[in-house]
Amino acid sequence: MIIDEKDIQILEENYMPDIRILVEDNDVNEILNTIDDMIVDDILEHDDEPGEAGRELQLIYDRIQRDNE
């Protein structure tokens, strides 16, 4: 599994304190599903538009998905 350390730090500090455990488990789908759930929650909280957190999470999601195809 490939995840940039910078993305791990952002996720760990702001959204997913347990991200390193998921990385160690090598479960990219679980990470992507968790990020996706957070993106959806953010969109629903902002009148069906992503907020700053949702946009940041979407960029991280896209990078993880691209790097692990």
C-alpha cells in the first residue's frame, strides 16, 4: 500500500487518529471507505457542497486511490 507520509500526518492530526494502525494492517479499502464516509458527512453538513475539510479529504482520497491502483 502506498500512502504519502504527509497525507498520513494530515489524517492522523485532523481526522483519523488511528490511521497508522490501518496502514500497518495494509487495508487500503478500509482507509478509502473511512475517508469516503467523512467526505459524505462533510457534504451533508454543508448544504450538499464540500467544505474545506471535505475538499482536503477528497484530494487525499484521490491520491491514495491513484497510487494503489
